[in-house]
Amino acid sequence: MRIEQQPAFVLHARPWRETSLLLDVLSRDHGRVGLVARSVRGARSRTPRSLLQPFSPLQLGWSGHGELATMSAAEAAGAALPVIGEALLCALYLNELIVRLVPRNDPHADVFAAYLETLARLSHGHPPAWTLRRFERDLLGQLGYGLLLDAQADTGEPIETLGEYAYILEQGPVRWRGAGDGLKLRGAALLALARDEEPDVSDLPSLRRLLRALIAQRLDGATLNAWNLLGSVRASNG
């Protein structure tokens, strides 16, 4: 199989042998792809190593089958998106999340579109916490793990703005009856996430806990390195 001029972003790169790189790439039409970029670390490389940086839109070509294909071409498709400070940590989190959750060679055009839109939001100064919650919600849905947010899991009754609910991970929200029921959230928070409306700032921590628990479930209880980095930033900011 030979692919040409495919819109893509590098998610992760690591050295391989003396002059090459192993790339984890998110492409528009082919999903997450593993590539060998040969001889890109050498002084005479036709493809500068600096081109293969995260958050830089690319047009990539490759050939081959299986877990690792061979990169045949790489061109810049625009300027690198300007993510700095906390936005950079958030963007690195997106990359780690995709690498850990999205299977290789499984086309996900919606994931690519959501990733590109989220990077744009971060680079334009949108609130990081809400920006990440939107991406996490959409990614889970696009991978087949959509959240029930607007109805009670046990009765089917609509979620009420002023109600309090426990979110049971395998089911969805039910009326809050006390400690031990599950993750507690206000109805207003669930409905804001369902309607893609920015919630009250007081609801963001509970939504973060909910999305993190759902992601950890998909990772069999494992954690992500970026969670610790983002937690350190929140602690230093009070």
C-alpha cells in the first residue's frame, strides 16, 4: 500500500538506530499510523528532523503494511500551532491520550477533526479545562464509548438542572442517594457537557473526575503521565 499527500500530525517520535526515527502519527484518512522515518537525523537528510515535530500540520507519504510502514515523503502543510505554557501541556496530553486509546490503522476522520479543532482552541487561548473536557467527551464517543448525559440510566427520566446525580461508570447517571453511590455531579454539569455549553466553573472539577474515571476504565485502570503534569500546574496555580 502506498499513501501520498496525507494530512497528518506527529504525536510522538523516538530515535531508532543511528539516524532514523519511529513516529506515531495521526492521519486524517488512516487513523493512527506507525512510521519509520529513515535517515532523518543525519546531516544530509532531505527531510529535516525539525519538520517532524508535534503540532505541526504535515502532508505525509508512506508505503508498507502492518504495524510499521516506511515514510516516503514529508512536507509542511502550514505553520506549527502556537501552544505554549499550560496550553502546551494540554496539547501533549491530547497526544498521549490518542496514542493510548486509539488503535493503529483504524480510520477515524472524526478524531482527526476533533484533534485539529482542539489544538486551534488551545492556541487561541480558549479555557484549557473546558477545552479538554470537550475533546475527551468527543473522543470517547467516536471510539464507541459515548456518555449518557441527558437521562437517568435506571429510569430514563430526563436529567434535571437542579438535581444531584451519581455517575455509575458502566451505566450512567442515577439519582444521588449518598456517599458510596459513585461520582457525584450536578444535573447542570451533565447537561452542559451534553449540550456542549461551557459549564459553571464550579462544575469543572467534577467533570474532570468523571472523564478521567471513564478514560482510566478504558485503560484498565492505568494512568497517563500528562495527568501528573497537569495536576502539578493546577497545584502551583492554587
